Amino acid sequence: MEWIRRTFRLQARESHLGLALVFCLLTLSAMSIALIWQAQIIASQREAIRWLVQLKLGS
């Protein structure tokens, strides 16, 4: 717990700020790609469910 206090007491240097921004940018990019990938999976599942419902109801 003490190391957390020491870490937050340190001054943020410009190099640390740039590194943190790059890390955030990469993380947000990965999350955006994952979200688009999941949307494609959900869309294909929706089509499969519609096909199964039509097959079951015979329409």
C-alpha cells in the first residue's frame, strides 16, 4: 500500500505523460477493433436465429 502512495507523489514527467497517452491510444484502438469484431459476430448470430425461427414455424 505504501508503494501506491509513493507512486502518486512522484511528479509526472513529460516522457511519462507521452508514454501514458500512447498506452491509452493503443488500448482504445484494440477495444474499438474488438467491438467491431463482436458486432459482426452478433449480426451473423441474428441471421442464424432468424433462419432457425423460419425453419421451425415453416414460413
